[in-house]
Amino acid sequence: MHNLLRAYRGLFRANVAIAFTYRAQAVIWMLSFVFPLVMLAVWLAVVDQAGPVGGYNRGDFISYYLVGAVLYRFVLMGLTYHWDHEIRTGELSVRLLKPLDPFHYYLSEQLGWKVLDLLILVPLALVAALLIPGVHYALSPARLLAFVFSVVLGMTINVCISSAFGMIAFWTTQSRNLFELWSGIGQFLSGFIAPLPLFPLFMQRVAAVLPFRNSVGLPVDILMGRVGWAATGQGLLVGALWALGACMIYRVLWRLGLRRYEAVGA
């Protein structure tokens, strides 16, 4: 464990430096931050015309999308693309010669880019929260702790699930497409497109038992004080079960995939 932590310190510093080197690429990638702001503009127009929608007024929508936009960028993990590329090209062979599991290289790279996300998006969100009237959050110590835990859990779920999809590359070239299909469904059922209470009841029930809500909807609802402690505990439990299940599937597929992995050097 000590050696792993030392390795992570080195990998993390290197990947943070890489992220700051390719700042233009990071800015382009962060344009996804704009989409929820477009949705916010739509809902604000609806509120101005018809009044509160589903218990959300103007301040509620601004508060929701302000945090939701940052969360989706921060919690989103794309390990599938690393796995898929290196398995298909044979570059995984080089990783296998190193003392660390390839998973740690991919994860540390993702975390390095998250630092850049935090340094750019979080200050912008804080300034907006202070300057825009009507923005409000339930900032009690207990809720802040539950919020942080839910964010970490959401990241863990996405790390494990994206790694599990990456393992499909051992058998097919469609792992990216399958993961993007999964992510597309997740955009709707996570609360990224719109707050889940605005969805039909059957979709809310489906979202409650799937892992997507842990990425955006649940953390934001916790921070805004829109869910009680019983519902918070239930949501976190569902997320923890998904994280555990996805990690187990990933490790099983990893072992099976290595048995059939072949790469030919030039």
C-alpha cells in the first residue's frame, strides 16, 4: 500500500502537469459545461411564463443547474476510452510489463484532469452563487458531509462501470459505442438534463434503482436539502451496491480478458 501511494503521488503530479500543458484541450472539453446552462435558460423561460414547475422556482433551477453542471464534469469518468484504445492497438502490452496495474495509470490521468476542472469550474460556480439572487443551499455540516460522500461514491461508480465497459474491448471493437449508449441513457436518468422530480413517476422509480442518479441528482438534492435522511441513505446504499457490483464485474472480465489477449509488435 505504501508503494502504491508513492506511485500515485508521482503519477498524479505528472498528470496534473500534463493537464495544465494542454489547457486549450481542457477548455474545449469543458464546453460540455455550457449544455446544462442552456437547459437552465429553457426552464427559466418556462418559470417566467407559467410560474414554478414541479416545486422548482427560479432560484431552485439556478441552484440545481449551477451545481449539477460542475458535478457532471467532475464525476464523469472515461476509462473506457483508455482501455479500448490500448487493448485494440496492443499498447496494453507495455503497461503489463510495468509493476502497476494499468488501471492505476488510467485513473491517475483522469484525476489529474479533474484538478484542472476544479480550479476552473468551482471558482466560477462560487462567484455565480454569490452574485445571482435566489441561489440557496442547505449548508449544514451533516449535509455537506453527505454531499461530499455522495460525490466520491458517484466517482467510484463511474470509475468501476467505465472500466467494466472497457473490458469488453477484449472481445469486440464496440466497447466505446456500448459505453456511449450507456452514458446517453445516464444523461437523462442522472438528472443532468432536468431534475428527476420533473420526470414521470415511473421514470423516477427506474432512476432510483439505477446508478446514474448518484452522479448528479442525488448529490444536488442533498446539497439543496430536497431529500430527507432516509431517502439519502437509501440512495447512497443503491450507489454503493452498484459500485461494488461494477468493480467485481470489472475484475472478473479483466482476468478473463487477459487469458485471450494477444498483441503483435511491429
